[in-house]
Amino acid sequence: MTTTKLAAYHYALVKDKFIEKADQLRRLARKQMHGDIDPMVALRNVFEADNAYIVDGYLVVYDISTMWWSDTPILAEQLVFALERGSRFASVIEFFEAKAREAGAKFICAGTALAKSDNALASLYEREGFSRIAINLSKEIT
């Protein structure tokens, strides 16, 4: 597995991919939030993140935190974004597992916010040992 901390020299590649993905999601408009995606805000936030890495062709961002019901940390996936076609998704899971162990986390939580198909991405995670445990809901405030 090739892992690199996100750095300034990745900026142009990530910027181009973010703009391309934001345009695609806005065109498809499958989820309320997709119309609100600002690739430049996303770019800024990812490059300011403490835990942002390139893992075998994927941009991976995560946080380690605790939930209100436990002092045991969890690894919360914030972004898994393919930068290269044919990238190995299993490497992302291996990376998350290593970082979770390193932090003493008991769980890894991941979502499907940017997925074209929630079920397809959820199935990919399930093949790696994840379980569906919750449904996220949103309401646009106008």
C-alpha cells in the first residue's frame, strides 16, 4: 500500500478532480446537498484537515473522535475520493484499520454522501466487513 500525507504538490490534481466531481453531482442532483457542493470550499477544507492522505490513488480524510455515549474513540471517515481509475479500495480499508488501531478506536464509521449509488458503495464497504447501522436524514432549510 502506498500512503502519502496530503501535501501542496497534490493541489492541482485534487482541484481538477473536485471540480469535475462537483459538476457531475450537480448535474445528477440525486441528493439535496449535491447542489450545494462548492469544490473550492471542499478543497480548502481538505487541505486544512489534519488527517488527509493519498492511499493507493484515493484521497482519504478522517477524524478520530468520541461519541456522546462512550469515551472509546472511533475513526470517522470524512471523505474517500478516487483520484485514479482502477485504484484499490481494499487499501483504504487497510489504512483505516491501521489508523483506528493506532488511535485505540473500536469502530470505523463511513458513509455514502458522495456516492452515485448509496447501495453500491454500501455493498463495497460490506464486502470489507462493515455493517449498515443507521440511516442519515437531511432537510433543506429555505
